[in-house]
Amino acid sequence: MKTIEDLDVAGKRVFVRADLNVPLSDGRITDDGRIRAVAPTIAKLLQAGAKVIVASHLGRPKGEPDPQFSLAPVAVRLGEVLGTSVAFAADTVGDSAKATVAALADGEVTLLENLRFNAGETAKDDAERGVFADRLAELADLYVGDGFGAVHRKHASVFDLPARLPHAVGDLIATEVAVLKRLTEEVERPYVVVLGGSKVSDKVGVIDNLLGKADRILIGGGMAYTFLHALGHEVGISLLQKDQVPVVLEYLERAKAGGVEFVLPVDIAISASFPDTKTHAPVEDFEVVDADSIPADKEGLDIGPKTRELFAAKLADAQTVFWNGPVGVFEHPAFAEGTKAVAAALLASDAFTVVGGGDSAAAVRILGFDETKFGHISTGGGASLEYLEGKTLPGLAALEG
């Protein structure tokens, strides 16, 4: 894949497909990690004299403008991070976009409105996507793909647009791919994988592939209760995917046969109801029970102290760690201790540590950890998982052409 250094960008209109899909609350950005991650690529292009056109999606609008998913707040924060003004186009390929791009001088930048306000961006029909990609291509001379969090999507701005313009990868994608190769091709052992999050079904592919690569797999979060149920334990009203039980049992058998150590929680923090993650109201019935003793009317919401110690011990000698998904409801203080413990164990180890994007990356920042102390914090949870599953990612394939 070509890099920015392979392009002559001075005086050219450079379309940068970024991933600025940041979490918002009442119009305020609650985690700007993805903005800060792509800023160096944009800054490099500006310094080289390019006219930079940044585009991204935000949330899942239904192919038409929706104010709650506007990128306007992102334009403000991007300008603060870059230390320069960022013009904002009120549409993506309409009059505002055309006028804003036309007004750019060398070394200036604009952010287009949400790509997904256009049905053509996510259309499954190739021709419909192609029409939208043609309109995007009219705005630019060159294309730089740097939205790693979207490269697993066959979307117009990710897959179709690179075919219409001379293209290269940005520094963020180049770094992400290099890191993922260290998890798949150049692995230092012991290689320990920590998987959390809510659903087993979200991680089926990556578990399947990692059973042939990892030395240990630690399971926490909501997905752990399907594993515990498969072993015959009562899980109360905890999150449970009964349809995944046969898959889980197969994985446990394959792990045993292949010498891969599966580590499940041995104790669980529980409550009778899901906590209020906005007000952080105290949980009156909080308690910790053994993993095989969850009452029928209670819900597992975090790993317990014995499990935190167990996970730390299993991570202590690791040389490579991939972590995807919090191991509890970290948004509430009562159930954040497990996720804190995993993050702390990664920092205490000598391993090359990769935090696999999404909620786990947000947890690291929200819980106050210094993200620079980890080996790498990915900007794309879904993309990272699909890469580790061995899938071809459309956005990367398009950039290789």
C-alpha cells in the first residue's frame, strides 16, 4: 500500500476518510480519542500544503440528515486538536460542500457533514454506492484512507472512492495494520487474549481463529455468563445467549484438545437490577458470589476480586496481550473494578499490549489510565476483530489496489 509520502499533495485537494465516530452526550463529545488519533495525518498533509477535505460517519442515521448525528461539534474539537480553524460544510456533496472546498487555500482544512446522511454511502447496491462515490470524487484530486474503524465496511467512501482517485493509506491505518500483524504473524509468547463485552455472538469468529494462535483466552463481561451456563451453572437474570451454548461447548473442547487455556470467572459481582450509569446511584444490594452460585433473581455485572487476581496472574508472564471488551459495567463505579484490574495488569506486565478499540478503549480513558503506557490502543474494535478473524477488510483491499 502506498503511503502519504508517495503522493505529491502540495496544492492538491486531498480527501481524507477518517473515523470520527465519537460518543456524544447532549451534543458534547465524551471521548475524543478518535479525533486525536487521526490528527497527525491531517496535520502532516496541511504542513505539506494540501487542501484537506475530511469526511466521516457518526452514528447510524437512516440515509438522511438527522441533527443528533451532526459532525458540527467534531469540527470544533478537531480544530482545537489541530490548532487551526476547521471549516464545516453543512452537507456532504451539495452546495455547501462544493463552496467550502472551493474556498480552501493550501494548508487549510474542512470537515464535511456526516457521510451517512446520504443513502448512497451505505447502500448494498453497487451502482447506488458508485453514484455517491462519483460525487465525492468530484471534490478531490487525491484520496487518503485513515478511518481504520470503518475499513471492514463496504461503503462508498471506504471501498468505492479509492478506485476513483490516486490513493494512499494514512499514518493511522499504517500503524494499525503493523500492530495487527504482530498479533497474527510475528507473535511473541505467551500470547494472552482477554475478551469481554456483552455477547458471545460478537466474538465467535475471533475466538474461532484465536484458538489456533493464543496460549490463553480470558473471558469476562456479559459473554462470560453464556460460558458459565454451558458448564451447567445458574446465571440468574444475567445476559445469556442460549443459542450460543453449543458453540461455546465446542470451543471449550477444542481449547482443551489444542492446549489453549480458557480462563473463566470464579466469582461475580451481582445485583438484582442493572445500575444507573448516568447518575451512578448507589447499588444497595451489591454483593459478590462464587461464579457457580449466582441467585436466580440476580444479575452478574462484573468479575469479582478472586477473578481479578486470577486474571492478573494469567497476564503476568505474557509477552503479547490483545484485550477487546470491558469485563463489567465499567460505566458505574460499583462494577468498574474488574475492567480497572485488567487495565492495571496490562500496564504491570512486560508484554506488548493492544487494547482493541470500542468500549475497552473508552474504558481505559474514562477510568483514568494513561493511554500512552499501553503498546497500542486501536481506533477500530470491529475492524480489529475481523482482521484477527482472518477476514478480508474491504477498505484495506481497496487501498492495496
